[in-house]
Amino acid sequence: MPSRPDVAFGDPAMSAWSRGEGRPWADAMSHALAEHYGRWIAGWRWAHDEGDFDGGPVGNWCCPRDSITAPEETLARVVAALCEWREWLESLAGWFDA
């Protein structure tokens, strides 16, 4: 897991880190989760607002800049976002069944 730099969010170094280290890590995490659990996990980063993929149902993950912190906290966010995504998919399946 990449270590987030100790700079302000508005610092250009933070944006460079997010694109250069954070996003590739989140992409690799998505790939590893899909390998382990299957393709249904593909949307776990579909965030509410201005996240990796904004406009979605997930509130526990935003983007690498905001969501990658300490290892335990970051992995807890990944788990929470994955569970939130699965819950939304099951709810959506229920709407289609109805």
C-alpha cells in the first residue's frame, strides 16, 4: 500500500501522488478483489460525489487522495465499500425481480 505524503490536499505533490501511486494501487486492489471474489466487485469504487468514478452508491470510498491513509484504516474502507457495493447490487437485483 502506498504511503500518502504528508502535504496539504491542495499541494501539487498530493495530486501527483494520487495519480502516480494511489490510483494504480486502487486499480491493483480492484483487480485482486475481482480475481478472488469475481467480476461483481467491479463497482466498489463508484463513489457518491467526486470520487474515482463519481455519481454512484458507495460512500465508504472516495478516491486515493481521500481514502488511502494508514494501512488498517484504508483496508477497513475497502472492506466497507465492498460490502456497501454488494448490498447495493443485491438491492438492485431485488428491484429487477419485483
